[in-house]
Amino acid sequence: MTDRDDDRDHHFSEGEGFGDPYEEFDLDPPELGVDPSKVDPVDSRVVTDTLDQHNIDQDEVDASELLDVGLNYMQINRYEQATEAFDRTAHFAEDDKLKQEAWVNKGVAHGELEEWDEAIGAHREALQIDEESEHAATAETNLAYALWEFGRTSEALEHAERAIEIDERFAAGWFNRAFFLSERGLSEEALNCVDNAIRLGLRNAKVLETKAEILEELGEFDEAEEIAEEANRMREDAEQEMMDDREEMLGQGQGGAGGRPGAGRGGGG
């Protein structure tokens, strides 16, 4: 967004004037449905939400499109904007499933910002809507991680276990549980959990590195070294793939079919 030049001339429409009589107008805000004297001035959302309700017809808001906006912000690491988009999605969504999905994603976005208290609150809001839905297991495992980062480790393991109870085929839930058990020195149980996660399709460098660390804790050094080498290869392959994709983008930006030589620009990172 560019700054306006206050010194430049402005041209205004002369219009056709007002009829006589004309309806008067003023600059006073719409009458709010809350008593300002009873609103904590720190809680600015009260005024914002009330104005939203006053100015925007619920039928005019497509909550699913708002959710997509938030997800797009997440893909480009604009997490603050994502939290705002998800918050508005939850505010306007009439469908509980969509509302719950918005709260879960809002918690994830706060986690990316390391705002663990806000992340915990968002995931709890999601679970208040439905504790058994398809999004509940995700909310539970992300809540467990946020609680761990917030220093509430014993409570974190309880929610990690709850995620598995809701959906025993939830690979990310098994991996989180493996991590928490390993941190508490329960390496054999942790190994079973990480193997479950891998069997369910969660096989990446981070998961394999965690398994290698657990194997080392159990004294299985040869297997741990083998798994660690595989994790390194996966990470190197992923980095090479990213470099190849970037080179391809740059190549396409240097002028495609029909373009003038030198007219194209390379894509930004």
C-alpha cells in the first residue's frame, strides 16, 4: 500500500446537489448493542465484532472462502493474517464443522508464531464444538503440542493419548505421542508409537530422525545409524527437489513461448 501525497490537488465530483428537503447525515458511529462503560478498553475485539454484525449481513459472507483465505496465508507463512482470517471464519460460520476447522487452523497459526497460550485457547474452542468429530483428533494432538511448549507437559501427554482414542489411524497423533513418551524416558513405548506412525504413512526425515534418537536411547546403535542415514538422504532429496523447482520457475520467468528476449523476470522466493 502506498502513502498518499497530501499536497497534490484533488478533483471532486460536483454532483447534482441535494434535493430539498434532503435526508440529513452525520459522522456518528452506528448505535452499538453493548454498553461502552462495561467493555474493557483492552478488549478491542468487542467493538470490531459488534461493528461486523451491524455492517455485514450474515448471508453475504461465504465462511468457506474466508477459510481458504486463511489457508492461503498459511502457505506463504503470513501467520498473523491467517489468524485473523480464521477468527472471522469462526465468527461467521453457521456450520459447526466449518467453525471447528477454523478454530483448529487458528491454533496451528498461533503455534507457528509461538503464541502458545493463544494456540491452546483456539484448540480448546474447537473441542468445545465437538469432541468426537473428524477434526477433534487434530485439535487434541495440536493442543498437546502447544501445552508441551507452554510447559504443561503432563497435561500434554493426556491430550496426545486422547487423539489416538478418537482416531487410532491418526498418524500424526501416534508421532506426537512417541515424542512425548521419549521425552519422559519411556523409549520402548515411544518406539511402538513411532512405528505405528510410519505404518500409517507418516514417513519423512523428521519422523525417521526421531526414531533414530529413540533407537539410540534403547542402545540399538547400528539400526539407529541406518535410520539416521535414510533421514539424511530424504532431507537432501527434498532440498534438491526444492532447488530444481526454483530453477524451473526461474527458467519459465526468463521468457516463454512468444515472449520478447529478456522481457521476463525471474520468480521471487
